[in-house]
Amino acid sequence: MVLSNSCCNDYEKIVIRDFSKTKEVNLTPCEWKIKSPIHSYTSFIIKVKGHVNDTIKIKGEYNLKLSNIIDTTFSGDYYGTHDVICIFDPYKATEGELEIEFSL
């Protein structure tokens, strides 16, 4: 059996060192996972780790404001019904380093 992952992007990891611009992440559920009773989607997860000198925002499924030293995970229900778009917004932060993981 061959499973195709074309048009499938249900995980993305980004590293932010440049706080001069926003970054958009688009997640698309895999068709075979939507139809699978064993591997189906149950949650949307955002993991953020690092440090910033002021407040950042992550907009999309959640609207988060985070600052200072960050090591946190956010999770919510998701069942493969739609694409997810998240936007990293530097907001008031001008420096730091963050590692952000988005997954369905």
C-alpha cells in the first residue's frame, strides 16, 4: 500500500532570530489521516521555547501573547476539518531567539 503525502503539511518547526517581520505557517491535514480510524487527528499543538526582550503574539487557532523566557505548550481539539494558518508577530519584541513547533 502506498500513501501519498502530497498536499500534506501537518507539522512545521521554525526558528525566529529576526524580529523585524511576521512569519506565516500554513498547516494542511493529510487526507489519509482524516480517513483513518487509527491515525486520525485529535489536537492542534503549539510548542514555544526560547527568550525575547518583550512581548510576541501568535495569531490563528489561538491568540497568544508571550514574553521573557518561554517554555510552554498549548493544545486544543482539532479533527482534520480545515487548514490551519498561524502567524508569528514580533509585536513589541526586537531581539531574542525562539523555536516554535506547530502540529496537527
